[in-house]
Amino acid sequence: MKKQMRNFMLLVLAFGAVTFVNAQEKSSEFEVLGNCNGCKKRIEKAANAVAGVSKATWNKDTKIIDVAYNSDETSLEDISKAINKVGHDTKFGKASDSAYDALPGCCQYDREAPDNSEASKEDTVASFSFLVSGNCGMCKKRIEKAAKTVPGVVNAIWDKESKIISVDVSDKAVAKNVVSKAIAGVGHDTEFDKAEASVYGDLPGCCQYDRVQ
């Protein structure tokens, strides 16, 4: 009888220990922005380096990371911060601009631009759009920056899927061809102007789009 009681108590204790461990172990998922296998390696490495994380897997198609972790040692917010530090925005926080800018061009995913639409609407008197060739987030940054150097341009947004740049201007005298030439000047062909071969050749490899001959 005593032996049976002892075995029963051991079973209860073992069950309780398993339940306690399972209560600490959690599996959760959240969104992490990125583009490619280089991003996948970087994101998973950052998450797996957090104390308490036993496994982290990021899917580049869904942009979702699946994390198994000990909730007594870390939290989703801590894991998110580690990922932010290597340049990737998450559901819980944004990477610093310097961390994002340090990413290779192919890894510079599209970020949500600050909402300055109301401010730009107040200054906008005309808008136009046209085709601009490019590939990635680094192209987007370069194209938009070039467009905004033209006096009178208050906003410029390039979409990497459609290859269309939308430009808002504060002066109707700002010509579409002037903005186009500014963009071609940094290496990107437009529907109106072709970048010089030497400037195109100086673009990072990930930014060297297929040119129409």
C-alpha cells in the first residue's frame, strides 16, 4: 500500500512538473517585414539569439515569424526589439532609420511612409505620374529623393510593383520632364528619359533593373 501511495505521489509530482514547464513554454506568431532569404536568415538569427527563445522561423511569403519561447525569460516585445535592431519592422515596433539604411539593397522592404498627406495637400496645386524603372526598396528611396530635389515638388511616391511615381507639386510651372531628368540623373530610366550607361552601371547590383533596348 505504501509503495502504491509513493508511486502515485511521484506520478502527481511528475505531472505537475510537466504542466509547469508547459505553462512557461509558448508559441506565438507576428508580422515581420522583409523581402528575401537574406532577410530570413537575419530575422531568425536575431530572434534565436534572444535568451528564452527555443525556435524562430520566418516565412518570406506571409511575412510571419513563428516563435517558441519561455515566457518567464522573454516576451514578444523583447523578441521584436531584437529584430528591430537588425533593421526589420515588426507588428510591435519599427527599426531605426540607420538600421534600415544599413540593410543590403535587396533587403530594403517597402516601409510605411509618414502620413504627411494633409500637409502636402495644403501645398499641392497639381499632380502627375509616370513610369520609372527600378527593383527594390533602395531604388524607391533613391528615386523619391531625386524627385524631391526638384524645387516645387512637395511629395513623391514610387510604387515598385507598378513602377509608377506619383508627384505632387506646389507650382504648376514644375514640369514633368524636369522631374524625369532628375530621376534619370541618379540611374533610373523613365518613360521620358534614359539614364546614362555609366550612372546605371554604378547602381548596386540589386538595383540594376532590366533595361529596354
